[in-house]
Amino acid sequence: MAATPIRILIADDHPVVRIGLRNMLIADPVMKVVAEAKDGVEALHMVRTLHPDILLLDLAMPKMPGMEALRELTGDNGGTRTIVLTGQVDKRQILEALQLGARGVVLKDAVVAHLSACIRAVMQGQYWLEGRPVQNLVQVLRDLAAQTAPPPRKTFGLTARELEVVALITEGSTNKHIAETFGISEETVKRHLTNIFNKIGVGNRLELALFALNHHLLPPAADA
């Protein structure tokens, strides 16, 4: 008895890529290409109409990028499993794709070597990343999150309170306003400013504000 074919939808905006993928897949008797989409909008429509087993999704497409299409598909219960095709390793993008429900990531220059094995692994309920099945997706997600985390903000030796003072200085606050904000005396504010000037090597409030902006000293809310 013949095995049930794996029904595949190819979504890529380059005709040559689609043709190459189709020819490679149909050479495998287990694979069946049911449709091709040239952009994210078509891909969404075809997934919801045809309910393929596998969606091969290029991330860089017109009208609706692959990541946005994947986001739109999150929560759909059609049973389609998405394998992302990408031209480069972008760990932040890969992390987002996996978080949005992608089951595998295959580099375009490794399609010939890995795609068939990836499709089979995904159909067996596994995940695929970096050319091999993934046994522990939670650990992979943790590792990717750690690798894509922004580097610690440089503080140049400033204390937490001194950084708060810097943030208010960049907003144009006076010593009196800073003192009232933190419930301290103006003399204490002056001491903080002296320490700040000495630590980062500036001589006045304007230089301090410019230094803070140029070196991303401000917390995200204040630096927006």
C-alpha cells in the first residue's frame, strides 16, 4: 500500500526558486506539491483553502512578508506545519519564527542537503534547526533568546541614582526639581553632579546631556 503523500505548498516570490523546489520535491514519491504562492497574501489564502501538510515559507516576500504571514497563521487549526526558508542566519528572526509556530528553519543554500529530511522530521512531530532535528525546543529557545539579548547598557561607573539624575538632566530639570523628585537636598544633587562629571569626564550639563544621548546612558523609556 502506497504511503499517503505529504502535501506541500511552496511560498516564494522568485519563480526560479519555486521551480527548483518543486522539481526537487516531486522527485521524491512521498512529496506532492499542491500549489505555489508568490507572496504572503497568496500563501495565507492557499493555506486556508488547501490545508497543506507543509508550508515552505520564504521570509522575504512582497505584499506580506513571510514573518507577517506566519503571525497571521498563528492560532489557525488547519494542521499545516510551517518550515521557514531563509537566505541568512538571523538568530533574532529565527527565534521569532519559532515563537510564532514555525516547525523548522532551512537555509536556502542548504535546501538540497536538508529540506527532505526536515520535512520528514517535521511530519513526525519534530522541530528542525541548524541542519538537524531538535530534541529540546525549550532549550533551543532559551539559547537563542540569550544570544539575541541586547548587550548590557554601559554605565561608566555611575550608580543607579546617578543614572536617574542623568535622565532628569537630559530632560532639562533644575537641581531644585531633581531634589524634589527624589526627596533629597539640592546639596546632595550637586554632589551627585560632581561625581557624574568626574566619572565620565564632562564639565557642564549640556556636555552631560550630549554624552548621555551619544552613549545610550538613558533607560529605554527616557531614551525613546
